[in-house]
Amino acid sequence: MLVAAAHDVGREFTILDRTTQGPDHPVLLSMPESEYLRGFILQVS
């Protein structure tokens, strides 16, 4: 999704950090879809 969005506007980016949910929203090993909160910190050029 990030690559497609950058391509649409003619920009490039570098991923500086990837974030996930905090410890109050644990990811269950038996249910990987419980890792649903994600964020990225980007440098856009």
C-alpha cells in the first residue's frame, strides 16, 4: 500500500520505524490476525 501510494504521487520514501499495538493489546500466537494495529514512520522525499 505504501509503495502504491508513493508511486501515485511520484514520491519516494524510507521507512524509519514500524510500530505495533501496545502491551494492552497482546498478539496471540494462535491467532496472528490479532496483530491488527500497525503504523509506519516514513521519511518522504
